[in-house]
Amino acid sequence: MFGFLVRLMRGCRDLFGSKTRFEAEMDDELVYHLERVIQENIESGMTPAEARRAAHVSFGGVTQIKEECRDTRPMRLAREAVQDLRYALRLLAKSPGFAAVSILTLALGIGANTAIFSLVDAIFLKNLAVPHPEELVIVEAFHGEEGRNFSYPMFRDIAAGQQVFSGIYASGGAEFSRISVEGIGELPSAEAVQGRFVSRDYFSTLGVNPAPGRAFGQDDQEAVISYGFWQKQLGKDRSVLGRVITLNQASFVIVGVAPREFSGESPGNPVDLWIPIDSQPRIEQRDLLEVRTATWFRTIARLKPDVGLRQAEAALTALYRRLLADEIASGTGSLIHKAPNPEEARIALSPGGKGFSWHRGRLSQPLWLLTLVVVLVLLIACFNLANLLLARASFRQREIGIRLALGAGRLRLIRQLLTESLLLAVLGGAAGFCLFFLTRGILLTLASVQLDLRPDWRILVFTAGVATVTGVIFGLVPALQATRLQAVPSAPHSVGARASRILLPHLLVTGQMALSVVLLVGAGLLVRTLQNLHEFNPGFDSENVLLFELKHEDTTGQGVTGILPEQVLERLNALPGVRSAGLSGASFFSGSMNTSPVRVPDSRVNPDADAELRTERVSAGYLDTVGMRLLMGRQLNPGDRNVAIINSRMAKRYFPTENPLGKLIYFPRLDEQRRYVPFSSNLEMEQAVEIVGVVGDAKYDDLRQATPCMAYLPLTPGPTAGCSVVLRAATEPGNLIEPIRASLRQLNPSLSVGGTRTLEQQVGETLNGERLMTQLLSFFGLLALALACMGLYGLMSYSVARRTREIGVRMALGARRSHAVGLVFKQTLLLTLGGVLIGLPLALVATRLVEHFLFGVKRSDPGVLAAAVGFLILMAALASYLPAWRASRIEPAVALREE
Amino acid sequence: MPTPKEDLLQGTLDLLILKTLALEPMHGYGVSLRIQQISEDVLRIQQGSLYPALYRLEQRGWVTYDWAVSENGRRAKYYRLTDQGRRQLETETESWERLSTAINRILRTA
């Protein structure tokens, strides 16, 4: 055992310690032996000189003996690798400029890949931090092709009737307008707090154990908070356990803190606190628990270990069809228009181990595209490095030639050269990792996701892998190339070696230029798109418009409950700096909408009978405030009932030739469940509204979508629990928020103002994807171009240095300085044009990937293509300016004296 | 310089070195000298085979070494057997004896 340790230690010293220990011992030992032989020879009568000679002869080649001794040791490869590494480190230290440029280049390339990977990993690849995530499934119902969630009563029935899950839970979003914690007071940003209504088996199904504290018990007044919430909002204070947290007006006792690594089942949207689903009626205005028409949560379950996915689906589908048939029979079904056919209904299970995330749909295409882009950037970086190494190799031709001549194996040399490039790659990878670490915040902001991008082993392994592959890619060709020459030191001057040696760098630079063209064209198209979207007239005017939500919270339970629109508008219009204000049911440009079946008997054109019309309930002044132009008729007035203002598209569709004013639109009645009652044959029985005005078309949810037919109806009279407000200010509306809050609280202390943002922000948010893509693609496009120009600069400098003599001769023969400059620029232009010729067709194909992001610009837009190519040529000319200038400074006399 | 009178069988060198070192710790020069003396100059060991063999034996854990002052007052690398080397010597001796008995028997009868 002890002997083993001694050998192990000697082995380690051998590998990493100074090489001299092993070598010195060997030297000493052999010298000792040699001396004894010499002594022996002298004693037998030789002269000292003879004795020494004879001893050496009898000894044979000392170097060979040493080599054989060395070979007996284990880990020869490892030892040689360490030796190569030291050599590589010494070489790098000797040329710090080269080292800095290469490491920076690689850091940018690898860092970009790490950054994109970290996002992809967090959103798409990583499992939830729960035991056995592979057992989790997302439970969804399908009616034909249409997917839908369950109502809570249906969920309860399924949970009670199923036998395939070891646990099943419902999880739906909860928002709060006020949060206060006992002993701490009201939290400042209640709206930003992500709550989650979860059924009782949530934590047990997931296998998550809150600590400190515990999961919910049977009490529906208990809450569990997330680690992040505990840390950021509650100062990581253990004593908050057992305290009361008041959400809106409902009180809960904090009973536990979820583990740090668990932040809900939706990557990118961390949950702050979980409350029992039974408490939903206490938080929200409307009790959704017993309503079979409301679907507002996701269902996730854990399969029993011995149950297969298909088997479970079959069992659940049978159960669901039975429950659905009962539901239809009892007339409480969850469907508005068409009664479902239970035979078409089925339950589908999909793997839920990675949770669900709406970011997946939103980011999958941008991320896929970005992955491609960062790979391109890395490839350009590799080309650069390969070129640098090729140039360096030409300076080391002599060294390598000599080593080959001395009998070094080519493989051994390639291994050593590869070690050098791998060292660079690893250093570059480390720097890239740091770069990612420092810039990940920016990345998350750009992608607008909330993720904990703490570097973990997955990211480390990825970075290391990328660095290694990179090192081999950029190192292999130069290594092969450098060791190919004959083992004769004079080889560099042979013509054949020179031709292939010069061609490869040119090809690499041309390749870089081509890839840069692709990225620049992509970036250019997206920049155009964003410009177009900004300049596009959406049919409304977002300048100085403020949006907010108004809610009425009944804290007293007495007096008038609800918001009285006339009072609110009167207050708002009275505020200094407010031009006009209006109210609506749903927030403008938020994507939420109401549709309703309608009948328009006055229209000659009766489009399909099932026609649905989009409607919005608005107050007087609303249309004017958002800046929609009135084309015909009049605006809505306070007190209007049973009138409508339609948009131009609806007017054109239903009344292409007639005047729509005064025509009637029929809406169906609602029953007490707020479901539409089908139209009766006698339309006189239905609710009719008269068209009193026509406004211009506008975009309502998204700048790209076609404008739908739309009707604006007056607000339902009387107080309302919540509405959305638009307000046009004389100047920037930001500083109006506080006066508005104060004024409305004064009007009624139960009113709360939330979700304040400008219309520009609201519209801007719908362009997040485009902006993300544009910014990142522009950044990477410029990065790629910068790298390519660095490559070009290096190549031209090298080429000028190599042609010094030739240019000197030309000048001696009477060529002008401009001729020398021309030589350099001509070469640059050829390389760049070569890149353009390859790059443009590539770009035309590759931009197919961004096609659906584009707006108002074609993939082959000549302006964008010309701008990209022009920019490339300009930058290439700049990059070769210095080498050209140097060429023009060549003094014939000096140049000819060289060599 | 006399050439080796006998070529050593593969593996026999290891046995000889182990046997030599079993008597007392010895440096490389001493090992070659002793083998030469005991075999009465029949066996001469080339340095080119001796040292790689010593390094190999050390690698296998059969011998180890210390530096010590030698008979001429210089520091020399003294090899000695490990316990494992001692066991190895026993097995190798046994198998060598079996082999040589067998060969002798064949030579006598044939």
C-alpha cells in the first residue's frame, strides 16, 4: 500500500512536476555507471582518453537508453500532452498580441453559443427540479382537433374517478392588486407578484417539500411562498412563517417556503406564491369553482409507475366521455355554441417533465434561428483563427522542418500543434463563459423571460464541448498544412508549397465574407421590418396616450359597489394636462376580445349565417381618445343605449353600396349562465342596435393582423367592477399617474389603478419578438463582419509583407505609389466580391427562416441587399487601408536589399 | 571489449536482476558487475538492456530505489526488492527450475 502511494506520488510528480526530477535521476544514474566503467578501464591500463572513449562505445547510445527508460513509464501520452501543453503555454506567452486577439475572437464566438444554449436549455431542455420528472404528464382534452382545458367541476370529477395517476392537480394564474404582509405592511409591486391557484395535491404530486415550513393542509387559508419571493420581498426572514399575508382582501397564513430550485412548473415565469384553489372566490370577483363553463387552469398529473401513457389515455378518455355525457344530459355543459359529441372527445397526455411554458411557442423560432446565427459567428471565428495559425505556421516553417528532419513523427507534431489550438480554444472558452456570465442579464431582458441562468454543469459541459470542437476545427487544417512540407528546412521557397499555402487563407477569408453577407442581409431585413412597423399607420394615434386598469374592490361591503363611468370620466377630464379620456371593457391593443354571433337582416350581402362580429363596449370619448377617425355619422354620447359604431371594414363588407347609418344589428340574448341563447326565428324578439357611426379601420391586437369587422357598443349602464381606461395627455403622460391615482382614490377609496403603461409601450410589447431578433441579429451581423474584417486585415498585412520585394521591384521600375495601393485594394475587392457572390445566394435561401418576421419588405429587397453588400465592401476597404498604406510606403532600395 | 558470450533468453534478465537484488540492495553498475562475476564472465549485460529492465521492474512494483553513498564515495541509485518483487522472484525461480530440469532431461535422454 505504502509502495503504491510512493509510486503514485512519483507518478504525479512525473506528470506535472518539473520534468527534471525523473530526468535528473536518470542522468545521475547513467553518469555514475559511465564513470565506474571509465574507472575500471583506467585500472585495466588505458589512458583516461581511451578509457572514456571505450566506455562510451560499450555504453551505446545514451539517448536511446534514456528514451527506452522513459518509454517504460506509464501514461506516456498524458506526459507528452503535458509536455505539449507547457510548450504551447510558453509559445503563447511569447506572443501576447496573437494570444489576446485569438482568445477574444474565440470568447465572442463561444460566449455567444453558451448564451443561446443557456436559454434553450432553461426553456426547452431542462427538467423541472422535482423527483422523477419523467412521470409527469400534462392532461388535456380534445374535442375533435380543438384542445381545451377543464372546468374545475370537471377536474374534480376526473381526479375522483381516475385510477392511473398517483397524483393530479390543477394550477391556474392568480393576480393581485394589493398585497400586505403582517409586520411588514403593503408590498410596493403587488401587480408584479405571480400567484398560482393550485389544488390541494399540488406539492405532493410534484414531490416538492417546502422547507422551512410545510405544504398546505386542509385549511384553504394557507399560502406557500417561493424562495425568490421570500428572499427578495421578505428579507429571508424565518419569522414570516405563521404570519398573515393579505392578497386583495383575503387573508392567508404563510405556512412554507418552496425549495430554492423549484419555482413552479412554467420555466421563464417563476411563481411567487401558491394558494389553495378553493380560495379563488375570495381573491377574484367571480366564483369559478362551480361553473362548468369556465376553463382557467392547467392540469398536470403523475402517472403511476406501472401505467403506460397510451393505457392511461384510453382509461381517461373513457372516463371523460362518460362525464361529458352526464354534463350534457344535465344541461350544464361547458360549451357555448356547439354541443360536443362525446364520441369525438378524448384525453391526450403529453410529457410534462419539463413543465409547460408559453415562452416555448414564442421563442422557439427566434431561438432556433439564433442558434444558427451563433454557429455561423463561431464558424467565422474559427476561420479567423485558422488563418492566424496558418500565418504563424509559415513563420514556424523552419522549426517544424528541422523537427521533421530530426525524426519527429508527423502525428506527434500534429498532436503538438493541436494541443496549441486546443489550449487557445480552452482559454477562449473560459473567457467566453465569463462573457456569458457578465451579459446574461442583458440577454434575459432582451428575451423578456425571467430565468435563473445560474451557470451549472450543463452549461459548463456545453461550453467545454464547444471549445474542444472549435479547437479541433480551427487547428486541424493548419496543423496538417504545416506538417505537410518535406523535412527540408529550405522547403518554404518551393513553389508548390507556396501555392496551396496562399490559396487556403484566401478561401477562408472569402468564406467569412460570404457568411457575413448572410448575417448582414438577415439583419438588414429585420431592421427594415422594424422600421416599417414603426412607421406604419395602425389607424390610431399612440402619442401621449396612457392606458390603465381600474378596479373596484369592495372592502366595506356597503354603499354603491362599482365604478360609475360618468364620475370617473368627469374626474379624469378635469385633471390638468388631460386632453380626453375614455373607458372600455377590455384594454386597448391587449389581445383580449369579445366576439358574438350577429344577424344583420338589413344587409343585402348576408355573409355566412354563423358570422361572428368582434365587439367592444366603450364610453363616450373613447374612440376620439385613441385617435380613430370618424368617417360617417356621430360619436357615442353619454347615455346612449342600443346604438353601435362600426368600423370601415364592417361597413364595406355588409353595406358595400348602401349607407350603413340607421341599419340594425341583432345580437343574441344571454341566459343567466351568460351563455348565448340561439337566435329565434323572429328577430323582433332579439336585442337590436342601430348603427349611428362609422370609424376608420385600425389594428386591434397586432400590427400584422388584418383588421376584423368590429362594432363598438356603449358601456352597460350602471356601476361596473372593473374597466380599462385610455387617456390622452397634452404631453408625456408619465407624471400624470400619481395625480390620477390621488384623484380617483379621493372619488372612491375602493378604486385601484393598475397596469399603467403608455399605448406606445403596449404596442411595443407586441413587437418584442421582432425587436429581440433585430437587435441580436444586428449585433451578431456586425460581430461577424468585424471578425471577417480582422481576418481580411491579417491576410492583407501578411500578403503585403510577403510581396514587399515584388512591390519594391515594381516601384524601382517606375510604378507609382498608387499602383501599390491598387494592388492591395484589387486583391481585397476580389476577395470581397467572391464572398458576395457566394453569400448572396446563401442569404436568399437562409432568409427564408426570417420570412415570417418580415413586414413590408421582401426577402430579395434590392435596397437591403445593396446596403449589405455596400457596407461589406466599405468595411473591407477600411480593413485593407492600413496594409495598402504600408504597401505604398515601401522604399524600393530597402525592399530590394531585404533577403 | 568482449562481446556477450550468451544471449539472454527473453525474461531471464528480469530473473537475474531480481536474484542479484535479493542478496542486497545494489546500483545498476553493481548489478551488471555482479552478474558478470557470478556467471564467471559468461553473462555480460548491455547497459542498453539493463536500465530499461530496471525501470520496467520498478514500474511493476517489484523493485524500488533509494539514493545512497556508494563504495567510491559518490551518490548512487540503490535498487532493492519489494515484498512483491520477492514473491515474483520465487515464482520465476520455480518456473525457471521447472524449465531447465525439463530441458536437461530432454538433453540427457535424446
